[in-house]
Amino acid sequence: MCVTQAAVTPQQEESAVSAPVWSVDPRTGKQREQVAVEATAEEVDRVVHAAHAARGSLADREVRAALLRTAADLLDEARDQLVEAADAETALGPARLTGELARTTYQLRSFATIVDEGAFLDVRIDHADATQTPPWPDLRRYKLPLGVVAVYAASNFPLAFSVPGGDTASALAAGCPVIVKAHPDHPATSEVAASALRRAAERVGVPADVIAVVHGFDAGLELVKHPLIAGAGFTGSVRGGRALHDAAASRPVPIPFHGELGSLNPVVVTEAAASERGDQIGAGLAGSMTLGVGQFCTKPGFVLAPAGPAGDGLLKSLTDAVSNTDAGVLLDHRMRDNFVAGIKERAELADVEAPVTPGSGGEHTVSAGFLTVPARRLTEGGPHDVLLEECFGPVTVVARYESDDEISAVLGRLPGNLTATVHLSAAEGEGVEGRAGELIAELTPLAGRVLVNGWPTGVAVAPAQHHGGPYPATTSTSTSVGGTAVERWLRPVAYQDTPAALLPPELRDENPLELPRRINGVREQRG
């Protein structure tokens, strides 16, 4: 029985036995242990109602900040158990997972600081002013939590984008209870993390029901359809995310759905940059595209590199580095099969070559590699368009361009992305040549984050971070990483000509909560 669900009746228990949730070792494909059972529709309904009933316990910002910090502390205390469980279920390795846990707890504490400050409430007070045209009434505006949020955990980050990850942390920071639909690739890890979060809630005097986990595909569908779910966050495939997005939009009362679905993360290398440091760029690309066995959502999956000697040097460096990369284990065998099939489909296209052949590295592993194609093949529609789609795993596509016009033609055919990168020479970076500015202007409409002379794998948890992008990268303009992620789970409300005694404390003139505010459009100076 799932540890995050209360006891069920014997009849429910008996029916649930038919749908066990197993922890599976991706290194062998064998089942490790039964972790839980898939939640029935009745259980989902009960969990959501319990969370909805407990939402008032998150009204106090001090309580929410304490919850987030306590959750971080308890996750740190459970580090060994979490890392062991996650490694057994994902094969990502203790070093990577230890770092991911540190990122996760840092993120929780960062949102606690944001809650302390209170600026996310966006308090605005406009006093009545008869001299305005038309006259102003007294208006006071701030933001309220939406209600219970459904979070759909990611496969590739069992901590940072799963049960205790950014969607959960930002929703709790906003004051929203959270129901997480655990990812089937790491159910045991999900249970350990959920236990820590629920104990944190109880330790600060909040009902444990403000955070819960359910398992099962059908449970995920029941969640997004439940009338008391007020919003949803998702990280996963285009197909799965789009199905949930459409379900959220087709409800009798539609809800916001913030989904991260897929991204190619294009890279443009100028000829001058390739001539200046092609060996460094090739080595850096190899490290980025094979990081985590190519399972990062920000993996550079498509590169525009020059034809000719400068590009040849870059490809030699890339070939040497990728050839020295060991075969790796993907998160599950379904992903492995999709990767192998996707490589085969792409490699059979006309004019596509594989300097290092990616694909099957063994019964349970895959080998890294990359494909090349003349950029002209991608300037018109046709079977080569599959090269402009994400292939999850350790592979990238290098398109060799002959001219700036070919770069622009290919970029004009790309879908929305989380990131877009340009590698410039030192002179181009200083603005000596105008082409650099043109490239950044071409890349900006394609992505939520534009990088210069770097690699997109690595998403800093910082106030200015934006981890989103045009569809299909995400289904909304919001970010799932960084302080402004909390804004997804809030809605504004304005009070007009409301007596002071009836106003919420956040909107009273005396500012008893000492919140940052704008008064008559001007930021209030405090202290």
C-alpha cells in the first residue's frame, strides 16, 4: 500500500492488488520489489478531497516557509536512502544523484526565502483619486493560491523534477496543496521523498494531506479531470503532455496546464568560432550531449556547423570525444527501444552519415554517437524533418551549412525550444561583426533561454532563470525553474472600495506584514 495514502477498505485493498507498482532495475530489466499499488478513481478522489480540506493550513506564509525548509532538512537526512533507491531505479549513479539532491533541497530553501520576502504576492494599492480620467476608485490587488495542484513527475530527474522538485516546491510556496502522480520509472524513490515531505508537514503543524503521491496511468488521468484540481504541472513527452493538456482544457471548468514536453535545443557554430576553437567546441558538445546518457531535456540535439575545413576540425574533435564515451543505461527499456528505433530511422535517410554510430550498446545499454547531414536537406519539408525532432538519448545531429542563408532557412523551420545557443569567435562576441547580433535575433523567438559560448545542460536555480519556451517546449510562457515559477499557481484578485476592517492584512494601509508594495503605481520605500 502506498505510504502516502490513508488506509482503504478491504474491498479496495483486494481490488488494488491486481495493479501492483514495481520498482525495476534498468541495468537488468528485472523487478526489484513491489512498492505500491495503482490508485483507483475512488482513492484519487479521497486524496484530492483531503488536500482540498487542508489547503487553509498553508495560508500563513511563515508556516509555508517553515514547511519548505523542514522538507529540505528531512530530505538531506534521508540522502543515503534516497540516492540508493534512485540509483537502483534509474542507473544515474550516486555522484549525479547526490548532486541532484543538493539542487533539490537548495531549490526548496530558495522558495522559502521567496515566501519570506512576499514580493510574489504583487501587492498594488491605488487610492481613490477623483482627478484621474476616468476617476479612480480605491483599488487593492494581490495574488491568491489557485488551490490543489496536480504534479506529474519526470523520468529523467527522480528528485529535482519529481516528488520534491520544482513544481511541488513552487506550488507549496504559493500556498497550494500538491498531489504528485509518481513516475513509474522510480516509484520507490518517490515514496521515500513523499515520506520526508509529509513528515515535514506534520513537524510544522500542517496536515500531511497537503502533499500526497498516487501511482498509475489511470490515476494521472483521474487527477487532471478532478473538479477540485485547480492547476497542473508536467514534465515528459510531447504525446503524454499534449493528452493531459487537452484533458485540462476540455474540462467543464478548464484549468491551467504548465507542461514541459520536448526540446531540440539548437546550437549554431559560426565559421569564425569553428576556425578559432573548433576542438574545444567539439569536446564541449560531446560532453553536453552525452551528459546523463543524453537524457537531459536541455541536451543539444541539433547543431548547425560550417562545411569546409573549420567544421571538419570541429567534427574530428567531436568524433574523438564521443568515441571515448562508454555505453550507458537509459532510464527504462522502453526508452532504450525507442532510441534504437529512432536512430535507425534517421540513419537510413539519404545523405545522412554516422561518423560515430549511436545505437544499441548491448542488451541493456546504448552507445553514444552523432549523425551528419547537409543543411540543404533540412530547408524544405520531407522525410528529413525527423532530424528536427528530439531523439531522447546520447545522440545529436550536425547539419553542415554552406552559407548564412542556409542557417536562416533551417532555423526558420525549427519548433519551439527550451534553449538556443550560438558559439561565436572572440571578435564576434565583442560586436565587431554584425552577424552575431543577427544570429541572436534569429534564435530569440525559438527559445526561452539563449546562450552564448556555453552549453545548455545545466539549469541554474536562480531568480532570473527561465526554463520554458514556445510550444512544444512548454505549453505556457511560464518557467518551471527559478523564483518566478511560483507565479503559475496564483491568481490575482482586486478589492474595490472595501472598508479597511474587511480587507485582508496584505492590503491594509499600515502594511502589518511588511510586504513589498506599489502605492499609486510607485514602489513603496521601506525603512
